[in-house]
Amino acid sequence: MSSVKKVTLKSSDGEIFEVEETVAMESQTIKGLIEDDCADNAIPLPNVTGHILSLVIQYCKEHTSSSDSNSSKSNEKLKAWDTQFINVDLNVLFDLIMAANYLNVKGLLDLTCQTVADMIKEKTPEQIRAMFNIVNDFTPEEEEEVRRENAWAFEISLKNNNVVDTFEVEESMAKELQTIKNMIEDNYTDSVIPLHNVTSDILELVIEDCKKHVEAAESESEPSYSLASKLIDDPLKA
Amino acid sequence: MELDEISNLPGHVVDQILSQLSIREAVRTSVLSSKWRYKWATLPNLVFDNECYSFSSLDQTVVKSKLVNIVDHVLLLHNGPIYKFKLSHRDLQGISDIDRWILHLSRHSIQEFILEIWKGQRYKMPSCLFSCQHLIHLELFNCLLKPPSTFKGFKSLKSLDLQHVTLGQAVFENLISSCPLLERLTLMNFDGFTYLNIEAPNLQFFDIGGVFNDISFENAFQLAVVSIGLYDKRQSHANSSNLLKFFVHLPHIRRLEIQSYFLKYLSIGFVPGKLPNPCFNLNYLSVRINFNDVDEVLTALCILRSSPNLQELEVLARPEEQAAVGTVINIKEDNNWSCHQLRLVKILGISGIKPELNFINLLLSTSPGLEKMTVKPATNNGGWELLKDLLRFRRASVQAEIIYMDP
């Protein structure tokens, strides 16, 4: 019985890993080095720490052994393993992305990017910024300009219960209404917000009113409250 | 202060992340920070489908104008090459705006173009589509193709998927033969042409379902996976042997599906006991068969005898009109023939008639390596009789499991 061919990998912080050649070749980068005969000694990987490299190796091990069988059962198990594997802290996730990119491990890059995309899905900009520590460096005018530039993506539809009439409303206006503001912030970003207690006529009035409020706020004049707007904030009465 | 790692990821990684979001959510990232304002604008893949925007209004004109507005908007703000463009919205009818979008794409090195017109008439593709020389994958649903006379083919096209399309006979032949790199061809529910003369030296995958008179593979020797469904049972009797003509040009065939009435087509003309050149590479066969038709049964047997390396077989019985009543097909046991590699067999939709039982009996007695045979009748009538017969059959394989499934 011949011994399995192994390669030696060295992380940025000096940790040594002995890995089967087939497992290491999940990384196209390492595969290239092996095929070019540069892998006799330890392969230095200055961009990957020991901790991350051990995770990448774990991933590659799991995915090499499963590449032989094509049954759906093992695909399900593999997916479950992936889900468990990728349940890591955010900074580890990003380190894995960078490592998968540098080492060119397609499956791992796909998995990590999909995970980040899933974190962005259906979140408001405020929530996304909070999650990823993104600093909002727009001035209010700049932010307004961006929202206007891509108005279609920031519109929210309000519709009444009968799906008869819908009103396309700019987000900042919709936020004038406390209820809707809460719905938006509670993640109701499906672009259509149903308002069960309000008929079209009232809704039309309310929106007109909100428009005036927003315009008034911009021109710094005294806003006047109308009955319709009070009704919206108290859903029982409308 | 925690690091903002996501904003500093390499461009193609951000592209990959944003590609997993709907176009609407990707565009919404523009407001996150000044760095993010145009990250979405370099996305190489643009998909406009039912997820991109949920239209609250059911008014057709409103939906249409909104969709046009979104695509125009995105294309205008987009920056850089566009590799993939998919337009498939359930409310999309053939609107003339599509023409100018394709023109825009033709100027941006489009490689993958997918257009699905869910409603309305066949949409006539504009001539600018035919100047997209970087196309690698083209997928059209409910379209009409009439290329200009200057069209010399798609030199880079590897994959073509046409469903519910109209194109003329000459257009079809010219299209196939002028795409030298074509590897995958799917044709479903087409009209305008009835003769399929396939000249594609690199073709490996071929999937077709529709109405045609004749099919031949003049120059398609790489074909490995073939699935053919002939939806019409009227046959023309022009050839001396459809079966021989079909198989003579498929030496490398690995997977074959014979669906609808295609077996009937193959049974026309001379059917030998065995093909002159065995299908050495065929390891999967699925065939829809009318067990009441003697010719069809003999054709199926011919194929089986000519496939020494067949591993998986699926047989779908077509409960046809009870044609030749009383015709008993005497399948003689041929001691020269044995399906050594056959492991899995599925027999579905049978009714328990004699030809079916003979066939199953024959399979069981000639497959020493059989692991599992699944039998599923069409109805519960005569289920018991069928089971009793199955029980009696001798099996060449000691480990063969016969699984009877309720219909």
C-alpha cells in the first residue's frame, strides 16, 4: 500500500499543516504550485493565518471526500455541514472570504459570499450599516441625491386591503406616518405595505398631507396637523 | 471601533455578493456610504425577473411602464461590461423596448442572454441580437428568429436553448451549422421547421421535444447525452430504416432518452436484431414504449441488445389504444445476449398485459448483475395478478430486489 501524497502548508504566523495532496488541490492556487513543481518544501501562505487556514483545510477535506459520490443524500448532508461550518463570527467570515479568494477555493468563496448576501437580504440600510460597521458619510443632501438617483429601488408601495389602489410613496414621506415608520424599521421591506384599516380616499388625503409636512419641514415653516394624519397614527379609529 | 471589512473587499468579491441579491436590493446598497454608491453599477450580471420588483398594481400598463423604467434606469447607470442579462418577468409581454436593450447589450460584450416572454405572441428578435459576437449562452422563450442575410453565426456560442420559438427551416440549419463551438442544444416546442439535420461537430448535449418529420445527425460525433421527444404520432415513411440512420452517427452516446412517440418513429423501416455497431458507451437508457406495438417492442429490444454496458434502464409504458388485439410477441430467449452491467431498472405505467410481462421476464433472466427493479403500474386494476406473475419470474441475479410501487 503506497502512502498518500502529502503537501506541507505554512501559515502567516508560522503554523505548519500537513495535508493530503488531493485535499490541498481543492485550492486552485496550490494546485498550480504543485503542478509547477514548486511544492517540494513547505508552501508559504503569507496571507492566511493558522486559524483560518485550519478552517479552509477542514472545508477542503469535507468537500474532497464527497466529490466521488453523487447521491442526493450526501448532497443534503454536505449542505447541512456547510451551514454549520459557516456559522462563525463576522470577522472570521471575512477572513475566510479573503482566504478563499487568495487560495482560489471556488466552493468556499461561493459559500461565504452567499452567507454575506443572506445577511444583507431584506435589511434596511440602517441595519446593514450597523451589522457591518459601515459609516454613513453622506450629508443629508447627498443621501437625498442618491435616493433620488435610484428612486425606483427606494419606493415603498402602500395599498389598502382590497388591493384596489396603490400609492407609490417616497420612503422619507412614508416615515412621516409613525405606524409605517415602525413597519419599515421592523424590517417590513417587502416593497408593498398593506394598510388594512384605511380606505383609498383617506390614504390619498394622508399622503397629500405627508407631502406637505415634508415640504414644510424642508422650508422650515410651521407644520399644521390634519385630521387624516391623526387617524393614521391611531389605527383603531380610521 | 470595529472594522468595516466589507467595504474594502476586492471588486469581484463584492460583485459576487451583490449578484446573490435581487437587482433592487443590490441597487439599494448605493445609499450605505459614499464608497458603496456605485459598487452595484459594475455588476456584470443583471437579472430582471419576478423578484426584482414586486408590482403591487395589477394594471398592465402600470406594470409595463414600471418595468421599462427600471431596466432603462439600471442600464443607463450601469458602468462596465455586462456579461449576463436575464429578462423574465411574468407580466412581460413583447414590448418594443426590448429591442433597444439588446442594442445596448450588443455594445457591451454580452456573453449570456436570456429572454423569456411569458405572455402574448412570439417576439421578433431584433437584428442587433445577431451581431452579439461574444455570446456564449443564448436562451429564448416565446420568440421568433429571422436573422439578417448578413448573419454569419455566433462564433463563440456554446449553449443554445430555444423554447416555444418560430424559425424557418433554412434559418435553423444555418444557425446550427454556423455556431462551430456549440456544445449544448435544447429545442422545445418549435415551429417553422420540420427536418432536423444536425451539423454540430462539438455538440455533446441535445434535448429536443416537438413535432418533426425527420432527424439526422450528419456531423455530431461527440454527442453524449441525447433526449428526444416526438409529440406527434403521425409518421412519414420516407426512410429505409430510421433506427439505423439514427444510431449510425452516435458512436459516443452515453445517455439516451426516447420520449413520447419517438420510439414509434425509430421503429419505422428495417429493424435488425442488433445494431451493426454496438453502443459501447451507452450506460443510461429511458424509453417510452407502446407495448401493444410489435415493432416498437422489437426496436427497444434491438437497442438493448446493442448496449452491452447499459447500467440503468427506465421503461415508461404508453397505454395506447388497444391496437393489434391478440398479438402475442414471442420474445425468444437469446442466449447470446446478456445485460451484464445492468443494475437498476424502473418500469412505470404498465397495465399487466402479456407483452409487458414477457419483457420484464426477459430482463430478469438476462441481467446477472441486477440490483433493483422497481415496478409501478398505471392503475390498481389487476395489481394482484401482476404481482403474482412477477413473483414467478426467474431471476438471473441472486441479489435482485423487485420493488412493487402502488400507482
